[in-house]
Amino acid sequence: MAPDADAGKPKGHRADPFAPLTSQLLPVGDGHEIYVETVGRADAIPAIYLHGGPGSGCQPDHRRLFDPERFHAVLFDQRGAGRSHPKGGREANTLPHLIADMETMRSRIDIERWMLVGGSWGATLALAYAQAHPARVSGIVLRATFLGTRAELEHAFLQNLARFHPGLSEDFFSLLPEGERARPLDAYWRRILDPDPVVHGPAARAWYDTERILSEHAPSRTRFDLQSLHSSRPLPATPFMESHYFAHDCFMRPDQLMANAGKLHGIGGIIVQGRYDLLCPPSTSHALAAAWPDAEIRFVEGSGHSLYDPGVRDAVMKAISDLASRITEQGH
């Protein structure tokens, strides 16, 4: 990784303390190159940020979750996401591949142990990595626990959708022919992954809009614009990667993360949980904490799933800071 022009200058000389120290496209095999950047100070507390989706990519604001004087934070776009190449690539793109990519990064950046920070799908990846490589993890901050199970997806897109947004639920089902409504999630994923734009376009937009509405405690609108689903505007990227992962049970065994929760023993964790999260409800975080006694849950009242719901981002930043203090005290 090549440092930028300000790297190594004393405090106060960097025009933007959140600007990347380093950035590169890292070859990880199988034809994939992943975008990796570091921020903060190279001699500070190592941490890695795991974005959601799968498929969403990191954003500049994610750098600001980490105090640049206190952290050496790594941010990366997972295979096929964001600035990684090939964009949208789903070949050789599984959960074990992402875990291996994290180990490649850790070794390349010369980090022995790091704090994991991730929300929603990022929480899934954090837990899977920690269970695969517990000795490499100093602590974990999760937001909106998602364990990567079909039951969670059915609860969100079928039960919660119908219960809290009945009109939107009707819209969601209306895109499917009667014969495909018995297993609507499978039908959506199959349509989204269909190569024909006439098939995948409306399904991808409908999935994206539904997920966005479910993610916000106070969404600006709660119904589809049915006409716009057939527009020619650019398609969102996340429905395609999500369909790839969800159709394959996130490339995990049934209930894998809960079954392996014992591997987290001795790793401190803080789980930030929106009280009214319709995608990743409090019951999931509660169940995980019961199986992982080293973790605590911090509820954010009046908020849902989104990092940008009221109070959530601040709670995540405080959790990162608090866990870093514990790690420092313990000498990790």
C-alpha cells in the first residue's frame, strides 16, 4: 500500500484526519481485486470495518466512526462490491472467501489482532470471522445482529412486512405471479438473478425499496411507485449480491453462528440494537448475547435498523470507544 502525501506527518499537519493513509486494490485470487484503505494512525489500535448488504460497499462516513488519533482502521469493499473488481462479480464469492480475504489483508497490513466492527450483514461476517479466527480478534462491536438464516429473512420480509406495512406487503407480492407466491423469497431471488433485464429490473428495485423501508424507523414513503419499478434508471447493486448469498443460505450450515457461539468465549463484545428494528429485531441480539456471555447489548430506543436512525450512529461510536478502552486496559 502506498501512503498518501500527508502520511507520517505530525498531528495537525493532515488537512483531513479522516483521509486514507493508504489505499489499494489487493489481488486475492479467483480474478478478484478488493479495494482496501486504512485511516488513522499506523501505530494505534487496529480495527476493521465490515460493511453491510452483502454488496453495499464502504462509504466515506464509515471512516468517521473511528477516532483517527486512537485507531488504525481498515475499511474494504467486499468481493464484487463498491470499488472492488470485478464489480458485481459473484463467481468465487462466498462467506469463506470473504473470511480468507480478511486474513490476507490482516497479514499484508501486518496486524496481529484487530477489533471487528460491523452491522447487519457486517455483523454476520464479523461473527463468522471471529469464530474461524478467534485468536486474531481483540473485540467485536455489532450493530443489528443478523445471523444469516432463512428464518430471519422470512420474519423480516414476510411477517414483519405484513404486520407493520400491510400496503407495502401487498405491493411486494403483487410483482409475483400467483404461482410464485407460495415461496416469495425464492421467487424474488430467482427473478433478481435472471439474466433478462425485463425480469430482474422490477424485482431488484422492489426488493431494494422494501428493504430500505423496513430499515428505517420513519421512512419517507411506505409504498412502491409501481411505474418506477419498470423505469430505465440505473439498478441498485445490493439486491443482486444479496440474492446470490441468500439463495445459498449465506454459504453457512443451518444455525452455524449460534451453534459456534462458544468459540467467542473470552472475546469482549458490545451489540448496538435499535429497539424497533424490523429487519434484525432485538430477539436475535438477545439470543446471541445469551450464548456469548462476554457481550453486552445496548438498546437505542426509538430507532430501527439504519445506522442513521436517531441515536444509532452515536451509540456505535461510543461502543467502539468503550471497547477500545477495555482492550487497552487488558493489554491486547
